[in-house]
Amino acid sequence: MRTVIRAAIILVFVSGPAFAKGKKGAAEAKSGAGMMDSNDPAEKETSDKGPFAPKTEAGEAGDEKAAPAVTEAPPEVVKPRPRDPFVVFGNVLIGFGQAPEPGVGADKTTGKATSFTLMAGGRYDVSHEFSLGLRLPWTTASVRELGIAQSSQALGTPELMGEYRVGLGTFTRLPIDFGIGIPVAQGNFDRNDLAKFRQGYVNDIADAASGYRDGELFMPKRMPVIVGVGLEYERKPLSLTAFTKFVVGVNVGGTVNIQTIGGTYELKKVSLRNVTGGGIAYQFLDKPVFYGALDAWVASKPIDAYEFNSTAGATPPTRFQVAFEPRVGARFGKISPSLGYIFPIGGRLADSGISGLELHCDVAF
């Protein structure tokens, strides 16, 4: 009996810890532990963070949260400077040299001259798309012929202008220009009236000094009608322009009385001129605004206001003229001055050696 009791006690002490250990193992298996616990130190080591630590899509190894993604800010769009609704301007063109004239040869010119063309005007934006403007030129010149300097002055053609702008995007516009001149420009082509004949010379010199770019302003006894279209791109610091215009001059009077040998002079009922060109400008400074620019154009005269018809079969002079104008300018608040130099390349203007220094100033309101 004692032996049986002693064996029962031993069985209780031995089976109790084993049962507890078995219950604990079942609980660990139920909680999802898939690996057996061991006392091997290698199994309990953890990797340190460092440059060679494995990385995951969430970030560095061991990081529970991914680092926020760094996004770059979109580049700032620099829009063109808003137009001033009202601008008045003054322009001075100083011409040096001789102006081509129709005659027996391509070397027919006025005498050596120094001219000053003063022009005033302005434009007003009636709406965001439409503007009206006015230009009024006046020229004085000293012309040396046969060793004698003669000074004369002449009013040019006042021009009423309009412009309609079509927006093609944030930086691009398509201006459509039109205008009409008031036919009061002074001058004539009749040598019997030397005073008016010299005034005609004065307007010819001003036209030549401008590189034939603005012939509608210097047409004696003509009513000019102007139409044109352009393309403007402006995205700081760069600006690009292109344009073409046609000038039709309708004869409203005047006579020709020039006697010469080898041909005759003809006063055309309608004249035609085309000017096509473009320009580039780059702004170097913001405060104050300072920029450099280069303009270039080709002027052609399919029908001149008055022409010489050779009866001897002489080759007529070229009807094309290329000219350039490098410019520098600035803006101080509402005042924008600029300085340019007009010089021809080839053609009759280069042969006669005429060029022009141009000073311009806009005042905005």
C-alpha cells in the first residue's frame, strides 16, 4: 500500500511540469510562432542600420514609416508685362548722307545732307484687343549742292493708325495693323517751284535715313493706305517679332517737270511699297530694366511714286533694300528711352552712304 501511494505522489510531481510545458507550447503554436525557441545566440542577433543594410519599398531597413516623397515645385511662369493703356512718344531721327533719286543712272542722288526728323505721337488702348494711334513727322535738312548749303523744312504725312491683337497663347500675339495718311506732306517734283522741289528732297532724305521703313510718312501729294500683320512672342527675358506691311500711295495731285536726256519722268497714279522684317530683344537687367535689340527688314518698291523711264535701254536700279538697326533701351518707371542706329546693307542706300541715328522715348500713363 505504501508503495502504491509513493508511486502516485511521484507521478503527480513529474506529470505537473510536463503538462504545464505542453500547455505553453500549444499556446505559442496557436499565436502563430513558427520557429522553435532556442538558446543559440546567433538566432537572437539583429542587423544594425548602415549604408549596407537591405532596403525595402517603404524606406530603409527596419523603418516602419516611409520618408515622405520630395516633389519639386513647378517652375514659375513669367507672364509678359501688362500693356500701358495710354502712351505718348517722341522720336528724333538724325540722317547723314545722300538720298537716292530717280534718274539716268543708279548713282543719281541728292547732295550731301544732314537731316533732323522730329516725330510725335501716341496710342490709346480702346480695349484689351484694340488700339488707336497717331504719328506726325516734321523734317528739317541742310543739303549741299554745287558747293552751296541750302536749308529747307517740310511737314510729313500725319498717319492715323489702328491695331487689333489676336491672342495665340500666354506669350504670343498676332497684331493686325491698318492706317491711313492725311495727304498734306509738303514737296513737289516740279523744278519750276524750287521751294517745293527742295521740300520734296527733304522728305526723300528723311525716308532714306529711316531705311525706307516708314515711307508712308514722307509721301508728298499722296494719300497712303497701310495694312499689315505681325507676330509677337514675349517671354522674359526674350522677345521676338516679325511683321510685313503694304503701303499703297494714291496720287492726289502734283506735277513732274524735270528735263533730262535719255528718258522721261513719270508720276504714278498709285505707288506700292512692302516692308517685311523682324527683331529680337533680350532683357539683361530687371531693376532698372535694360535690354539690347536688333531689328532688320527688307523694303521693296514694286511701283515707286515717280520713276525714270530710260529711252536708251539703261538697266533700272534695284527695287530692294536691306537695313538693320541695333538698339539699346531701358525703362525707368513709366519712361522708356532707347537709342538705335539705322544702316543699310547693299542697295542704293548703301551706295549713297546714308544712315540714321534714332532716339526714341515713350511715356506711359
